[in-house]
Amino acid sequence: MKFYNIIIILFLFSIKIKSQDTIKVNANLSPAQLAEQDYNNGIEALKRNDFESAVNMFNNSLASNPSFDKALANRAVAYTQLKNYNLALLDINRAITLNTYNPEFYFNKSLIFFSQQLLDSQSVALENCLKINPAHPEACYYKGMLHYEFKEFDKAIEYYTKAINSKPNYVYAYNDRGSAKREKSDYTGAIADYEKALTIDNSLFFILNNLGSAYRLNKNYSKAIETYSKALQKKPSYLIALSNRGAAHFENNNLKAAQEDFEAVLKQDPKNAYAYNNLASIAIKNKDYKKAKEMASRSIEFDPKNGPAFYNRGIARQMLREEEGCCSDWKKALDLGVNDAKMFINATCLD
């Protein structure tokens, strides 16, 4: 019986909009000095995630010095965070016109496209940045992300390595290079990268989750369970690690511990379709086909496109002698990408 689960890593950031600070201006300052003062205030506002105030400060700076390229580039950053991408592009393009050889401007331009998931345009901007500074660590990292997105894992590893060579403590590059190695079934290399990332910053619970998954894929279930548990100690509400620990218990044939973890997921997220389907898998192993059918049905209720749940419900229905129902479920599972359902269809279903 196959056990299905999904590992998802999300990177989130919080944006807080605050009221504009009151700035006292010294009337004796020259226009260039005023521009610099407002620019510095804009940078401080960016650091506070106060993007509207940052735009206002950069507006003031550019009123004093319309050719202030860094004010344009950083106003583009503020506009990007405010999702005003058209104005962001106008600003960054003007900054590039004023200073064609600043790699940061091209990198900032790539982030505007990244925010809109315009991957081809993002790639071009990153390449322009790297033409000027081939060792730009962030550009190398984001280039690696693009190759990872397109499942070009060797190229992803190459660029993550360049990022690390330029910035030896680049924790995210180590983490993502580990994930690329994991995709290539290089579990030893993946484990080494995740462990290195944790020596740089051991507070990042998602890296512990990734490390646990590398151990699990390497069938070192005791280390996987230990590592998932460490992730949960850092963030008890981290349902991905809880679900993955349940998966490790399941694959290690500790069905009782697996069930406890998946039930704990449902206590925090009662509509978690994957937890219901995982409980269906456990019920099938325990030959409790009535419960398996019930759990798989609940999974489908919350996610009608959950192919593995149709697959499991088909097995439960077959064992309950619901021949027509099991065939329709397996056909639906196959339509949703569960290729193993084809074997059951060929063996059981007449049409």
C-alpha cells in the first residue's frame, strides 16, 4: 500500500502599514543634502516595513534631486511591496538608465518580476545582474530557485553553490541546495547541507522538517522522527512536521503512533484532507475497511481532487464488495494522476 503525503515549505512575510513620521527639515540644507536626508528617512521606513511612508520620503528626495538613482531604485522596492508593479518598473528602469552598471538595480528589477511570478523576465534581469557581478550571492540564489522550479536540479545546485561561495553563511542557499540534492536522491548530500544550515541558524524549524524528510527518504526513521519532533518543539503548531512525523511512523510500521499524529493534525485543522486520507491508509493496513472508506470519503469531501483518497476508497470498497464503486473511484484516481490505480482497473474493472 502506498502512503501519500505532501511536504510544503512556505516563506511568509508580514507587512505593517504605519502612519507617516513627522520629519523636521532644516531650511539651511542644500537640495542635495535635503535629498540625502529624505532618502535616509525612506530607507529607515523600508526597514520598518512602512512602505507608504517610504514612498513619501523617496518622493521628497526626488523632488530635491530628480536624478537620484538610489532613491528611484528604493522607491521601486517600496512600490513592489505595495504591489504597485507598474510604478515599480517605471522607477527601476529609470534608475538603470541613470546608472547602467549597478548590479543591485537589476536584482531589484528581478524581484519585481518574482513578485508577479513572471519567471522568464525575472531570469533575464538576474542574468543582467550576474553579467556585472557574477558573484552576486542573492542573484545566484534566486537563479538557483528558478532552475529548481523548472526541475533543473543540477543547475540549481550549481547556482546555490555559487551563492554559498560568495556568502559562506547563506543559510537559505544551504537549505535549498539540500532540497535540490534530495530531489536527485542524494540523501547524504542533502543531510549534510541541512545540518550545515542548522549550524548557522538552528531556529529555522522548516529546515528541521526538511532534514527529517531527508532522513525518512533514506529510511532512517528513528532520526527522521527525532528531527521532526525537534521542529515541533520549536513550533508546536507546525502541522507539516506533525504530518511528516506521522508518515515516518507509518513507514516504520508503527501504526498506533502514526494514527496519533494524524489525529493530532485534525484537532488543529479539522478539514485537513491529507490527514483523513492518511488515516484511511492506516485503516486499510489494519483491515478496517469500513473506517478506511469513511476516512477517504471525508478526505474527498474536503478536497475533491485528492487522487490518493479516491485510490484508497477504491481499495476499501473492493474489500467491502462494492465492485461498481471501487471501479469508479480508481478511474477517478487515475484521472487525477494516481497511476497505480491502473493496475486495479485492469485487474478488476470490465469496461
